Amino acid sequence: MFSKFWTILALAAVNVNLVVAKSVVAHFMLDNSYAYTVGQWETDMKAAQQAGIDGFSLNWIPPDCNSPSRKWQVDRVDDAFEAAEDTGFKLMFSFDMSYTTCNTFWNTSYMTDMITKHAGSSATMRWNTNILVSTYAGDKNDAYGNQFFQDLKDSCKSEGHPISLAPALVSYAQSAQSSPEHSAAKMVSDYPSIDGYFNWQAWPLMEANMTCTADQAFKAALTKNGKTGPYIMAVSPWQYKDLNNGVSSDSWVAYSDTLFAQRLHTIANNEFSPDIIEVLTWNDFCESHYLRDLPSMTDESATDYVTYSNGMDNYVEGMNHAPWRVMAKYYLNWWKNGKAPVITMDQVVYWYRVHPKAATCYGGSSSKIKNQDYPTDAVFAWALVKDKATISVSVGDNQYWEFEADSSGPALSMVPFPEDLGSSGTAPEVSINRNNKVVQYSKGSMPITASCLE
């Protein structure tokens, strides 16, 4: 749950025909675009550009996979390219290869057709003149593998449209959290056909802050083996889902209270610089790491209408994540331009869960959420101010907790939930104070309550 003080300023996107400058894409779940029109695509793209995002990586599953048929996805892809051409936006394919329950998998002929169909578009994202192509997974499904990727590259090349392939082979990304050099070397050895790599693991697998150790290992392994494709680094605000479907991997939370600010600052400060940043995600609502405005849930005629299933509306409805884009814009601008942006306005973004982690709730998983002890019961505040100021945060009985901020850069702090949240809960209150005056004030739109049974 977020609140913010100020409207986001527009930031001109960097639009080039080839990926030669520092570029940012956001992972886009095509499955959530059923109602999209060209106009809706343009709306999303312009909002992404304002946050410093240059393109979308379109995640989609085989159109014939599962029921009902998803053949409508092809029309949405066509619409997306039309909109991207009009807005100076970029698009790349991220073929989702994680599905193992359907009878139809991706095949290289169909993938080649879709890749080459838009090869002449100004919106097609390229790397070293080649069309840039990625995946989600492909390493845990017997239908795919290194030869499959090589066949895809050969097929596209024979059509006159060679690709640079940077897949997200997730098992290697996960194992790299504990053994980075070994995992990176094994990945390159197991998949000699690939040109680059997308490290999907944007969240720690333990109760500890993310480091760039795995990123450094993967990028070094690519360079050592003469790979010329990009190293794509994943960045995400957080991760939570509970689909209540009996699958343990669909009910978990990551240690990510301050993940977004911490990871973006690491990149912007040049502690590690990837070739491309991929933000996870623009619109994956069920995993809680979306940056997009909330879609329409009740108006089926809306062009951004999305149907929620498995009870995910319990933790998505009313949860506005758009202010993540304020944070993204600042750090992405810094990374692209090599220096921190001048702060010209006062802004505070604050976020919190609306129940403590020990709360008893209806619906959701009948078993314990994996890693449920990781999150801190607290309100977090991130401040950008144009002049020295005191940021005051109150949460129930924890009144007027203060921290200092100035024009040198962001300041981050937290206030714990009080022991007693009261019968109707308590909403955080945040203010910017300067020269003994309150210059901005905000109150959270949703209270923190001890129970979610009501």
C-alpha cells in the first residue's frame, strides 16, 4: 500500500534503434492484456517512459497452451508494436517456457514467424544489430534445451533476421545465490548456444539483502566465454503471492522490505552496471511486484480490464503501486546519465503492509506462507527533498518518529507497527517539515489492522 506527495515529472525516454546506450525494459505479462486497445498500450507505454523505462519485454505462453485458447495474444502483440512505433517505445519477446502442464509447447517455426514478423518495426529491440530475444525459463522443461535454442537461432538467421538470445534460465539464477561462480560457469557450459543471459533472480532466497555477487559472476562468465549478447539484470520492488491452489511455490513472500531502493541505488552508484536492466514487473499483479496503475476489476468494458483468480484480489484490490515509479525514475535517470539528478521538488514515498505478519486472515493458503517471518512489521519511508527537511512518520502510538533528509540524495527510514493497532486499525501519517512548518502532509488511504477476518 502506498501514498505519495507529488505528481511524477515526465522524463524523456531514450529511444534508439539499437541497444547501445543504457536501456531499461519492464517485464509485461501479455496474459493481462486481453482487453487492451492500441490506445491502452500507448497509455501504458507513456507512463513507463515517464519512469525512465524504454521498453517492454513481452511475456507470453504458447497461444494454444491451456484452455481457453489464447490466440488473441497475437492480436495484442500486433497492437503493441503499432503503439510502440507511435510512442518511440521498444519491444522484445520473452517466451515463457515454464509451462509443463499443457499439450502444446513453443516450437521454433512459430517463434521464428513471430520474431521475423516484426523485424522491420522501429519498435523491435536490438542488440549489436541483431533482434534481441529473451525467455522466462527453458531450463526445467524437457521440451527445450540448448539444441532448441540453437535451432531457433539458426531458423531466424536463415530468414535473414539473426537474433541475440539472452534467456532467463531460472535454475542457474537460483543456485547462484549460494554458489555464483560455479552456477555461472555451468550455465554457460550447458548452454553454449546463448549469446547473453537474463538473471531472473531479483529477490533474495534468504533473510538478507541482495548483493551483486551473482550478477558479477554471470557477466564475467559471459565475457570469459566470448559471449557478445547482453547481461540483463533483474530489479524488483518485492515479491508476494498466495494463490491458494495447494502449490507451495505459489504461496510465499521474499525478504524485500527495502529491496527496490537498495538494489537500484547499487546500480545507479555504479557498484555494478549491467548492459540492460529489466524491472520485474510492469503488470504481474498476482505476484505483487507491479509498477503499473491498478487495472479495472469491475468494468468489463474497460480497455485495461483484468480478471483476478485464485483469490488474488484479496491482496491486490486497492493496493496502489504506482509510486514505485517515483523511485525508479530517480535511480534510472542517475544510472543512465552517470550522475544523480538534481532534486527540484519535495517527495516522499511510503509503503506498508496493511496487516502484521501474525494476523489471521480468511482465504489464502491453508498452510504456512513460505518465508512469512521475513517481512518487518513497519512503515517504510523514502524521501527526496530539494532542501534540508525533517520527515516525520506516525503510526498509531508510535508518534512523530523523525529522520533527516536534504538535497544530496534519498533518505530512507522506517517506523515499526505499534503493539496496539486499535479496534479499527491505524493509518500512517507522514509529513515534510521545514523551518518549523509542515510543507507537505499525507495520510495512508488504508489502515493497518490487526485482523483481516472482517
